[in-house]
Amino acid sequence: IAGKTSVYCRQAGRMSNKRQKVETGRVLVPKELSLYSLEELGSQSPGTPFGNRIVGVQASPDQACVYMAAGQRVHVVRVELGKGDAGAGKEDVLLPRRSQLKFPTKHCPALCAQAEIQSLSLAQLNQGQRTALVSMDARGRGLMSVASSSSLASGAGLPDASGEQPQHSSLRKGGSSQNGEWHCVGSSDSNISANDSSALGSAVPTFVLTPPGRVEAGWSGACMHEIPSSGGEVATTTACHFGQCLNFYQGDRLIRAVHTLHPPSALVLLPRGEWGQGGLEDVVACAEGHQVSLWDVRQGSRGGLIQRTSIAPGGSPVFDLAWCRAQGGLLGAAGAERAVTMLEPRKGFGIVHKWSGCAKYTIHHLGFSDVDPHWAYVAGLDSEVVCGRWDGGGATCSGNSNSSTGGHGRAAGPVKKRESKENEEDAAAHPKAGTGSIKFRGPARWSGMSLMAKSAFRGEGAEHDLVAAATQTHHMFLLDVAAQ
């Protein structure tokens, strides 16, 4: 323990003493913040606090489709964009505009779970042409639906609510086809190819990811990617918190399972060809307590662990991981330390940046901007979503300055004397973390926050960030942010 603590202290000391060169990037400004009341969803169980239960796909600059999990169901909410604005209130907190849904809300029988759904995951396949959506319940059982991105974005890729129990199916290679495509087996129409985007609008094949053995109820998550040169085969990695295990699937077949040192709380797949760690291609990052572990999905438990890094003091668990495209690719982590920590994969996953004090309480959800990856979105237990720059030499954050010590609130730090003109110019070239933050508050704790995928369209709307956030009181927020 003393050795790990000393390593952490040395990394933190090098990070604080070495000044990092910061790219100025672009300034993000809010364009629209809408608030929707979804009381018709029924009773919404709280679930694990750090589980993400909302994802979405943006079909066009004026339409999006949001998938929310409540209890054992996954609901589909279609919304229209560009109908409101974003006004600022006290302490520069954005004020949402209450909106009404134009389209009826429906649920997806294909993703109805046997236990309470803990997390939703979404991944783009085949260069954005297809999208995989996975729901993970408290028992570690996952259900994956694969459809064309345009179908999921319009809400037509999943069947409507009909009241009957879903008939799950599996995707297996072969079947009646001779070209090695994937087909839906066990459904009403087994001749529908998973590669046929038009057919997937009416019949959605589903993987049933069954964990090995019985798992104690708790958080579970998943991440997916498409195996190259496999005819559309999907590889999935799932994690079970109390089970302390990672399960690797190929299609719906369990390939191997490994045990973790601590209960996992977050999972993310590192993209191929963007970080170059000794030629490794399929690597999964897992948050285990205050540590982050890297696993090779092609290896077993003996040789699968690549590296384990402590990024926070003991007793400060990490609750979310996200990949950032800035500076050639960085891994972001956030949790009980109330900070966004950036890890450099090309330097042994050492800490290179840290945005401290960006939230009042524990951070549960983290995401990076698609427009400018130097901006991060965080949400946690303080009922507030904050967007700000994570890079910079200082640990300053512009939040509600209810504490000047930085220990309990997001303080702007002690008041400094008037700086010279040279120092002002240097500060403009090296902005501090949290500069020009965007924030809004919800009526209750967040049950999820995510940036919407925008692979279904290209154009002017692709230069926007669309953030969806849901609370435990059936409220959904949509924030549209553009670069200035």
C-alpha cells in the first residue's frame, strides 16, 4: 500500500510541477436547453447511482431519438430540436425551456430485462451504418439489439409496445445463406440478414448475453465493437460489480471470463489505431475502486491483464471512464475525488492533466465534446451538469462559489492581485481548467447523462454537441451546444 501511495504522489507531483502546453481550441456556447416531463413512463426505480440509463441517436439537426431505462423497460422518446433557446439565470446557470413531446412515447419489448436495468450502452458499427444498443440488468444479463443507424435515430428500429413478452433471438453465422452473413435465428423470420438495414427496421435481432453462474444483484455495464473481417460479428465485454468479473462474448457466445481485483464500476473500449500500445488492438479499460486496469480481450485471466494504475487516493473510487480524442488520444476518469483525470496511454498511462473541483460531490457521469475534445461534460450527486475545459495549468473551476476553500464547493480559488499585461496574455494562451463553463441543474439526482451519436447524418448539425440527461423524477434535459 505504501508503494502504491508513493507512486501516486510522484505522479501527482510531476503533473503539478510540469507546465503543459495547452491548445486554445474553440469556445462552446449553449444554443438550446429543453426540459421534458415524462410522468407517463410509470414508476422509475433508482438503480445504482453511477449507472447510466440514457443514450440517444441524432437523426438530423432537427430530430433526435432518446432511449431511457426505467425499471425493467427501455423507453423510446422522439424529440424535435431547434424549437427553443438557452437563457442564463443566477450564477450563470442555464434556464431550461419546458417543452411538450410531439410523438408518443413507446417502449422496446426486445430490450425488456428480467431484473432492474442498470445501464444502457450504444456503439456504432460498420463506420456508423449500424448501431448496437445494449441493456444490462442487475443480474449481469445483457440484451443487445442491432439495427441501422437511421432506424434507431427515427425510433423505427425497435418494435412498439404491445404488452406481450419479447421473443429474444440470436445472431449466428451461416444458416441458409452461403455468403457467411449474420442471420436472425429463433425469431419469426429467420431469413432476415443483420446486414440488411432496410429489413432491420421491422425485425430487430437480439443477442442474449448470459453470465456464467448466478451473480449478486448490482451494477453491470457493457461495451461493444465490431470484429474486422468477420461479416458484421460483434464482440461484447460486460462487467458485474459484485461479481467482480469481466465476461467476453463473441456474438451471444461466452468466450472467456476473468476476475478483477476490486468490484468494477465503469467500462470503456479503447479505439483501434489511436493510441498504439505495442500493437495491441482490442483493449478494455475497467475502473476498479481507485484503480484503472487494462485488459486484452483476446487473452485469458493469466495473460489478459496489461496494466493496473492507481489514479486517486485509496477510498476514492472511479465511477466513469471515457475516451478523449485530444492530444492523440487520452483516457479520462472521474469519480469520488470530484476531478477529471486524464491518462496518457503512450506514457504508461501516467497522469498528464487533472481538472480538480469540477463538481460539488461525487462524479458519476463523464463525456467529452465531439466538437472540441478539450471540453468535458460531468454530472454527479449535486444535481448539476457542468461543461468546461479540462486542460490548463490551474485547478480552477467556475461553478457555484459557495466555498472559498475548494474542499466542499466548486470555488474559483482565492482572489489574486491584478496581473501584468504579460501575465494576462499568457493566461489567454493557457486557459485554466473550467474556464467559460456551461452548467444547468435538475430537480433531482441524475440517473444518466450521455452525448448523442450523430453518425446518421452529416452537415451543419454535426458541429453541435447534443447532451441528454435524465433525473430520477421523470425529467429529461436536452442541451444543444455549438462551437463559436
